[in-house]
Amino acid sequence: MVTNSKKLSRHRGSSRVRPSEELSRSVTPVAKAGAGRTSQRISSPGRKSKAEKRKPGEKYLLPGDFESTLKKGYSPRYGGSWRAQDSVPIINGYRISKKVAGKYRRLTKILSSMDSVLVAFSGGVDSSLLLRASIEALGDRVLAVIINSPVFHQDEIKAARKIVQQLKVKYLIINSDYHLSEEFKKSSYLRCYYCKLAMFKELKSVAKDRKIVEVVEGSNLDDELDYRPGKRALEELGIRSPLREAGLKKSDIRLLSKASGLPSWNRPSNACLATRIAYNLPVEIDWLKKISQGEKFLRQIGFTQVRLRHHGELVRIEVLLPEINLILKEDNRERIVRRLKRLGWRYVLFDLEGYRTGSLNPIRIKSQG
């Protein structure tokens, strides 16, 4: 039992321990039996505490950053309370497996090995976690760059701006015209390659002007399962994909994002609007705008994950299977047909297979993995 009351700070009736400016030295947990109370002791760096030899089942809470939480059970820097039990981090009630925690440590180690990074930032779940980890690993040696282009929903640009402001990181928003290149507009099976090549050449130029060593982007391990010709462009330009290098899957990224308080943790997966256009149909700005408007209308009705696949005068609607019943609700069917025809399509189809990534990719391409 600890008797020196001057060294203790007890918190009754609450499981949360808030960081204090006065606790600038290292803090080690002290598990106290009874009533679930938690105490803290200030210790010298390198000194071992009794809590490091805690018995299974003992619980503790204390401040610290995200990385140290995954190592020792400390609480994150960006909101939320953390708990460690039997060496398994629990974040806001979500248990993080040792395997996922190990992947995150690997991610921060990869980023720490870089001198400085430019993060290609879209505001989605993947690039948001990558940006957050980059800030933790490198501090102010991080620049987020948001690309404003007709191939992206404007709502995504606004959401991305909010996240970088929340994380208090340096950022740029640049206007890009790579969508005007003839190779991209032809919409061949390599359109993603030409798109990524032009985009990341521009980002590398920004990084060079600002003396930033590495350019990183948010591809994850699950992306290996889809047809991704843009990966070739990344390899040619030497662009790093730390999430994939660390072995993080989409489900891992969502859990870590939710645990760390990122607002993008449950954001539906989204891709460049050009991926809605069938191959060999020209990518035209007018159709990109119509696709964006149509998808926004469908989300307002209540669909959470939606794709409008453009096949010339025909549009094919993909939504999550559990949400297909929304089409039968009240006058939704008539509203959807009327709206999409007004945007320019002659035929409006609902895809009974539901939403799936890469549905425009021919079978022979998807089989290449």
C-alpha cells in the first residue's frame, strides 16, 4: 500500500484521468485494489514501477500518446479514454488485438524512419489514419496536400479540410488539371495509371520545392485484391504506401481510427468519380458533375454506400444489399428515376447484386488480382 499522499492523485467516481501540464515527467500506473480506483505516481525516467509487474486483471488509466498506449496501455493524445487489461489495449470500449497493435507500431516505425513526409490526403479513412500516425511519428515535419479536382466530390474536399484543421497540421489545397490529359480522357484500362502518374508527379514537385524527402499515400493491404493499375505509377515514382507496408487491412484501419477519435472512421469507401464510368467511354467533366450530383441525391434519401455506374445513356445504381428496400419506400423509386433522367440518363437500373468494388472491371482483369 502506498502511504505518501503527496505523490498520489486520486480520481473518485470516474474512470477518466485527464492529462495535466504539471505531469510533464513520465507517469507510471499504480493499480489499487478495491472500488476500481486508479492512482498515479510520478517516477523518474527509466525507473521501473510496481505497475509494470501488475497481476492479470488489474486495470489502469493514464495519459500519454497513441503509440505508448499500444505499448503500455496509455491513453491517446487526441481524446477518448483508454484502458489496458491483461496487456490488451482497450480504447473507448474497443479491444485492440496485439496483432493490430503490432501493425500500428510497425506503421509508426516506418514513418519515423523518414526525415519528412508529404501526405496525399483525401479525408478518407485510410489517409486520415496515415496522416495522424505521421504527425505522431514526425511532429511538424508533415505536410498534408489535398487535391481539388472534378474527379472528386466537393463534399470530400470540405471534409478533408476539417480533418487537417482538427489535427492542426500544415496543409495545402492545390487545383489539379491532370483530368484533362488525353490518355486519361480516353478511359482505357490504364486510366488509373495515367491519373496517378500525373497526380503524384505534381505532388513530388511540391515536395521538392519544400525540401520534403518522402511522398506517402494511403493504399492498404486489401487494395492488393483489386485491379489497381495506379500502383505501377506509384512504384515508378517511388511513392511509399506505409499502411500497406505495415500490413494494415481496412478493418484494422477503421478500428484504429475509431479508437483514436478520427471522424472519418466510418466514412464509406470512396474512389475517384472516373471509376464510375465504363471503360472506353470518354471521361467528360459534364458527366463527372452529373454523377456527383446523382450520388449526393441518393445519399440524401438514405443510402450510405452508393455508386452510379455510367454506361452511356444507361445508369446502373449500386447500393448496400440491406438498403435495397429503400427503393420501395414511399415514392423513392419515382423520385430516383425522375431525378436521374433529369440529369441526362435515359435508362435507370438498380443492380440486384448490390455495391461492390471494381464492378466495372472485366472478369479477365479481376482475375489478375
